[in-house]
Amino acid sequence: MSNKVLIISNSNELVRIRPERIVYVESDGNYSTLVLHDKTEQVFTMNLAHCQQLMEEQLGKEAMTFIRLGKQLIVNRAYIFKINPNKQQLFMSNSEVNIAFELQASKEALKQLKTLLESEKGKEDRL
């Protein structure tokens, strides 16, 4: 477990979140919602690109844990449980928490995610 913390601040509040607690970030225009493993949510006035930039700046290499899916989603790869591109479904879960999240994403984005994870599996097998 890392000591790194993602800090998001605006004029009204400051939030400190350990990256391993973040399941996904969903965007709706200029608002981004961080959804945590216990299903609590934090809403921020920022677009997804700005949120992604904050993660990369503050988390360094640990930001690679997060994968951008299209225009509206950033997911934590540690929580990816099941990908079904044909049904445009992505299930996020953690065996320790045993809570599932069902997300919708484009068929193409999910196909790319599936291919990415399959290629990483091949690399792990060679180590």
C-alpha cells in the first residue's frame, strides 16, 4: 500500500483520497464524480481531463493504475472484474469489499480495454 494521497481542492473544500480507494471517476461535462470502494461519492467541478492530469501529477507511476475509457470514465484497473464489450458492460469489484459496480461504456472502449489487459497478462506470464 502506498503512502501517496490524491489531493483535490477548490474554493470551498479540500479532499484527500488514497488512490486504492478510488474505483472509478465518472464525468458529466464539467463535473467529475469520484466513486470510492465503499460506494461513497465526491463530486468536483472539473472535467475528466483535469482530473486525469491531477492524478498523473500527484501520483506519478501509480497513476498507471487508472485507465481512461472514452470521454466519461477513468477506472482503477485493480477493481476490473468483468468486461463484456457486446453488452457494453464493465463490472468493477474487489473480493475484499464484495461490492460490485456496473458501468456502461462504448463497445469500442471496452474492446480496447480487454485487449490491453490481455496483453498485460501475457507479459506477467513471461516474468
